[in-house]
Amino acid sequence: MALQVVFFGNSSSSYSNWYFQAFVEAPCRLVGVVDAPPAARGLSTALSTESSASFIAHARALAIPTFEPQTPNQPAFVAAVRALQPDIFVAAGYMGIFREEILAVPRVLAVNFHASLLPAYRGKHPVFWALRNGERWTGLTVHVIDRGVDTGDILYQVRVRTRRDDTVATVYARVFERTAWIPRQLILDVENNTLRRRPQPQAGATYYSSVREEDFILDWHLPAAQLGRMIRISPGRCFANVRGRRVFFWDGRAIADTSNAVPGSLLHVGRGAGTIKTGEGALRVQKVSVVETDKVIPFARLCRQWDIQPTQQLV
């Protein structure tokens, strides 16, 4: 008889949806599907997906029972999932913390697909923080869920090289491409009793929490290379207040500059792009948008429309 699996994820994240599809195609039987509560779905930094393409819609089309508890530890939810008699829990992009009672439900074990090289980048949004910190490597760790946060034994681990032009979206896509084989292998290893566990090492453990709005504020006193990386990995999300309005930046390239201009000053404006002085070097910007319209326009056009002249500060 095929192993019975309950899948936990975030239906707004393509990361969750990719792995759900991989388990649909794996030699197992999905007996339940659990979505993050609505308020938590928009917190993902992975690729977003249309609700019509979400695993919840897919599960309902396949007549698989679906759930969206506020917490996986609610007694009524624990009882409902226990009645499904699952062998394995699989979590991918699910942000709920599993307590002792829910962890006792699966017959074999509960596992999590975590997009980092554990023990580094435990917690939330691991790819975002790895790129923010300029890491050369990230990847995926499939680990046993225990009572800690991403602290359980490692089952599989795959390294993925980051690239200079990576966004959060491109890294998640490459992580899945390199690890799409794991769901099927996990099922086979459990069936054949060949699953290998190894404790996480103590050295190199780090933890990161939620991404906040202030993590996207552009401080012109920072080096241009750092500001460019912030914008590149989250295009259209990093912003600065210009003339009392929030302006979002869609690109930024660090260039050399040795002038004595004040950080945040407009150094040059051309036909489409403009250059902003930073704490180290300068940032050349092509595209921006304003919160009121969301329309992406050339940075130079914004400067002309708002009468921002070279040597003036973007305040």
C-alpha cells in the first residue's frame, strides 16, 4: 500500500506549489493538504503564484481534503489529521511551528524542505537573507521536523551556487530545478528503510526572522554595491522617500565616484537613467515607480517631472 502523506505549504508561493506537484507525481498517496492561514500567505519572499494555480485548487480538483488552520497545533485540527492516518508529514514553505502533539501524528516522521544549507539560515526567508548577505552558496536541506526551528536531523542536502544577477525568484527556481528528484527519493527511502539521518553540526548555525518593511529602505549612506544588491534581489520592493513620496527602485548598478557630494544627491541625469551619490561610489538607476500609480517609468523622467536637479538631494 502506498505511503500516505499530508502536505503543508503556502498556496501563494510557487516554492510550495512546485514541491506539491512533485509529491503528486511521487509514488505516494496524498491524503491531506494544509495551507498557511490567509494572513500569513502574503509574507512569502519566494515567487508568488495566482490562486487559481495554487496547490489548494489542485488538491480540491483531486478530491484531497484541505485545511487552513490558524495553527497546526489546534486540537480539532490535530484530531482531523490523525483520522487521516498519515505515514509522513511534508512541509515546504509552511511557516507554522509544530508542537509535540501534532508531531506525534505521522507514523514514520515529519520532514521540512528548507531553502538553505542548514544549520545556516534557520528561520524565515532563507534565500532572501542569503542573497542580502552576499552568500556565494545556498541550496536546500530536507530535515526531520523536531521541536526546534529547523534544527532536526538532515536527510538530504543540495548546494546551489548563487550568481551575481540573481533575484530571490531566480534562486528559488534554480533550487527547485536541482532538487525536484528528492520527493520521489524520499518516498522510496522510507519504503525501503534506507533513509539516512545525520545530526546538524553545531558550527555555522545562524537564524533569521521575518522580513520587515524597513529592510527595504534605501539608505544612501551605504555603499553603492550593497544598495545595488538590495535592489537586484528584490526589484520593485526597495524604496526611498523622495519629495515626501515613496519611490520604488527596479534596478541599480554601482559605479565608481570620488566626488565630495552628499550621499543621496543627484549627480547626473541623462535621457533615461540618473546617478545618485552613495556612501561609497554612486548608483546608476534606470527604472522606478511611485506608490500611487505603480507604473514603472525612467528615473530621468521622474527627476524632470519633479524638478530634481543635479547636486540636489533626493529628499
